[in-house]
Amino acid sequence: MGFEELATELQKGADAEGRKITNAAEKSAAKIVDEARGKAGEIIKVAKNEATEFAKQEASEKATSAKLAAKKMVDDARDEAVEASMKQVWQKFKSDSMKKAVYPGLLERLVKEGMEELGGANFHGNLPALERSSNSTSQAIVYARDEDHQYLQGFQFKKLPSEYCGGVIVESPNGKVRVNRTLEEVFAQKKPALRKDIYDRLF
């Protein structure tokens, strides 16, 4: 075999090997592309599912937030309605309590209640409690409005602070114990039960 024939044969062999390699590379590339497409499809599917779940979660959170906001608005409106009613009840209570036919007797009862509470108080540590007697009563200090002194006798008076519209504050002789029996305090003690009653009636 001559040199030229040998070169031709080698060329043919190289071409065939090149085609084999090219075919194998093309097949491999196609396989890689197919696998990549498959993986991309899976990734897209997972991403879509995650996006859907996220959207659902976002919608659920927004709905929950909206419900909470609506509930707060309703609760606030109810509280405002109850408070408005409480103010009306207070005005009625104050008006009825201050009537001339009622107030003097009420004032005496409030002082008596204050004195009874003082009677159970120990003013000097180990010293005996203030006795419920005319002497101890006259020694107690009663905070009252100037115009209310006429209804109460036998007490040492001090001026009722201006934030109170009526009633009394009874104080022990040494000033260590005070019993608040003002109209404001009497009403404040009734407020929890009144508020519940008003709420039940309104709603």
C-alpha cells in the first residue's frame, strides 16, 4: 500500500471516528437538554405550587387581619356606646342624689357608713380601734361642701376637694385613715355591675 492509499485510509478512519464522536456528542447533548427541560419543568411546577400556597397564605392572613380589624371596630363602637350610656346614668344618679328631698338623708347615711368603716380601723398601730361612740364621732374629720354642714352636726369639718360634687370623706382624728363616701366613689363602686347590665341591655 502506497503512501497516498495509506493517507486515504487514515482519512476515512478519522472521518468515521469523527462522525461517531459527533453523533455521540449530539446524543449526549440532546439527553442533557431533555434532562434540563425536565428539571426546569419540575422547578417551574414546584415554584408555581409554592407561589399558589404563598398567595393562599397571604390571602388568609389578609382575611384574618381584616376580621380582627373589623372586630376591633365593633368592640370599640360598643365600648363607646356603653360609656355614653354610663355618662347618662351618672348624670341621672347625680341629679337624683342631689335633690333636696333626698340629699340630706343620703348625706347622713354616707357619713354613718364612713364612721362605721373608721370604727374598724386601727389608727395608732397597737392602740385600740376608734370606738363607735359620740365622742369618737365628734373627733372624726368630715370633708364636706360648705353648704352641706347644715345637714351634719357634731363634726370637725374640712372642705371637700373640688373634684367631688357631693357626699363626704371621713377621716380619722390623726389623718391616717380616710373613707371616701363621695357620690363619685359610690357610683364608681357600682360601675362594673352597671357596665355589664348596660352592655347586656344594648347588645
